[in-house]
Amino acid sequence: MSKFLVALSLIVAMATPSAFAQAAGNAERGARLAYTCLGCHGIPNYKNSYPNYRVPKLRGQHPEYLVIALQAYRSGERSHATMHANAAGWTDEQYADIAAFLAGPALQPGAISKPVGKAPAAAQTCVACHGNDGLGITPQYPNLAGQHADYLERALTDYKKGGRKNAIMAGFAAQLSAADIKALAAYYAAQKPGLETSRRK
């Protein structure tokens, strides 16, 4: 096992649920707040204008992860002007409410009985956080199963180039070639049941 994998395993082992504790959101309140979100995330195959890729599917995602993502857009840890503008105007409590509404029931590990296709060799590292089937092993790690392949490619490329600042993902993505990124994105996008476009109500 590489030094990177050992370090990653230790970080995962030390990440106790109490370290990520947050209040559960109220989906009913979230439905009233999320109207701007649905302008993109509520439309199947809606694309970001530049760079051009489909915005992520959120239904089936862990609400806890969505809150972490919104916090990252607010802080600038993730670079995206529109998401920063939206996230900057909400509190953490509102994040939790919006996330509860947009995510709906989260996909849980074990929901995928048989993987679609063969996992690329590069996926060996992904399983430590995202499971064998692309379903996050804790609510703080995103589900990847069924996500748009072009969105996954963009996210991995941003981690590789610094558009997203996360030490673990940056270290992993730095080792990936463009072909690795494309293969990983295609594999996780193909898994079923997977993420879906958020519903308006």
C-alpha cells in the first residue's frame, strides 16, 4: 500500500461522527428557501455556462455533505462565482434546511447490489471514502453513483488544478491522468441506483 493510501486510511479512521456533528435540516423550510437552487439543480441535464458541464444531481446525496459543500463555496474553498454568491447569503441552519429538501432520502451503502462495469484501477483509492459502489461511507463523504460524468470530471480536474482546495482530494487527484479522470467519472456515473435531479416538490 502506498504512503498516500496509508495516510488516507488514518485520516478516515480518525474522522469520528462527533467531529462532523451538525443539526438535521427541516425540508419544509428548505423548500421555501431553495427556489433559486432549483433554477439549475431542478432541471434535468442543465449545464453550467462556462466551463460547460452539467450541474450535479443532488437528490439521493447526503444532506450533511451538501452543507459542507455550501460552506466551501461560501469560504472560497470551492471556486464558482454563482455558487459563492448564493451560499454567501445563507446561514448554516439555512444550509441544513436547503440540503434536507434538495437531497431527499440519501442513498446508503449497500443500495447497489451489483456494480455496473469494472472499476478502473484508479478507483482503488476512492473506496476508502466513497465505498466500492460510489456511495459515501459516512454522511460527510459524497455519493458518486449516478452523478453526471462531466460534472465528476470537472470536480476531479478542479481538485487537481487547485480550483477546489481539499488536501486529501488534491493529493489523490494530483496522481491522476486525464484518462484516469475520464474513466473514474464514467464508472461512477454508470452505477445504479444513483443520484437524481432534485424535485421541485
